[in-house]
Amino acid sequence: MIIRKANEKDLQSILNIYNQGIEDRIATLETDEKDLDYMRKWLLSRSSRQPVLLAEDDGVTLGWASINSYNIRRAYDSVGDISVYIERTKRGKGVGQKLLKELETEGKQHAYHKFVLMTLLSNIQGQSLYRKLDYREVGILKEQGILDGKYVDIMIMEKILAGP
């Protein structure tokens, strides 16, 4: 397995995996599947400090991860919000761990001090991944969003990447 930066040629694979996360109702509050145009705009709107990484084995995409803007205020420039999406048949097989480690390396190179993420409280497998890499639970936001017509709770997790 290799981890590399994603490019426009990877958009179909990224889209397929993202839409699996939407279908499976475990990784996002999004309920409408996305299309290539949506993903292209998403990828091209990112700064160099917001890389998208791809896990690949023999040309097959296994998952992807990204560093996203946490807040537009300059005071939060050193905080990155992260996303990790794994192809459903590859979940629980170490792909997420490798992506997350490489994402942390990228984060340090881009002067991020801390990563934060939000995960559905029901996403036990995702939380397990983050805990393995020393992310800690910050708290639970009760009824933070709506998924399929019901309010759902969201867990916030964080990790300090480097000392002061």
C-alpha cells in the first residue's frame, strides 16, 4: 500500500468512497450523494495547506483523508479539521491508520499544532481508529445535526501534533 497526494485523476475513486460514507450513514451528516462536479470543485478549492491523501494498492484506491480548514480566523491557522474515508470492504484493515499517520506528518510540515474532528457518536469503528493514534474525546455535542430526520449526537476529538 502506498500513500500519496490525490489529484484530479483520483476524483472518481474519492467520490465513490465518499458516497459510500453517505450511504452507510456512519461518517457524515450528508444524505445526498455527490457527483464529480461537486468533488472537482472541492478538490480545486483547497490550499496547499489542505492536502488530500490517497491510500492505494496496485492502482486500487482503498481510502482517502484530508486536512480541512477549521476556522477562517487567523488565530486558528494552526488547527486543522480532518476527514478520513475508507472503502467499505477495507475498513478495519489498517488503511485508516496509515492514512492518519501520514496526514499527521503532512500537518506538522504545514505548521499545524493540532487536529480536531467530529464523528457521529454511533461511529465506534472510527473512534477506535482515532483512539489508537492518541486522539482524545473532548466532548459530546447533543443533537448537533439531523440525519434522516432525527437529531444525532456528535463527538469531538482532538490531538496535539507538536509541542510549543
